[in-house]
Amino acid sequence: MSASGFPADNFFFAGYLSKTDSEREAKLEKARRSGTTCVLYESVHRIEWTLENINMVYGNFHEIFVARELTKLHERHYRGTVLDIIREMEREKAEGHSMLGELTIVIAP
């Protein structure tokens, strides 16, 4: 969370989101209404789906931070709007870069 640069004095920890759309959107909406920084985890297999859910609840231009492979050799950080990060991950995928492990997503208040 400290690497995100978002306020850390008060935050909403969502953990892993549910596999059902309605529960995922409800938890994201609760986080958005809290008005605080939100932290959640996601697998590489569901990251695109989760980013789309964040985009639906928070909007295209909301700032987020995504970190993958934290504390490992190939640690990678993404920071920008939801759309920026979706495009960056799509570009990397098209170039043949594989994504491994779990991701930490930090959503600005």
C-alpha cells in the first residue's frame, strides 16, 4: 500500500473478491462509498475481469495501483487510470509476456 502513494491513514481491505458478479460489484461499491483507499487481492486468471468490475464501479479515469510478484525478482508495478492499466496489461500480453502469481490492487479514494 505504501508504494501506491494513496492515503494509508484509513483504508478498506477487501481481500479476494467473490466469484459472482453481483457480490463483487457490491463489495466494490461498499469500498467506493467508504471514501477510503481500498486494497484487494486477485489472481492472474481473473485480473482482467476484476479491472473491468473496478472500471464499472469507479469509472474509466479513477486512479489505481497494481503490483504483481511483490518481493520477488520480477516485481512489477502499474499505476494510472483503470483504462491505462487495462491497456498496458493487454499490450504486455500481446507481446508474449506472461503474468504469474497474485496481484495486489490499491484503489484511490
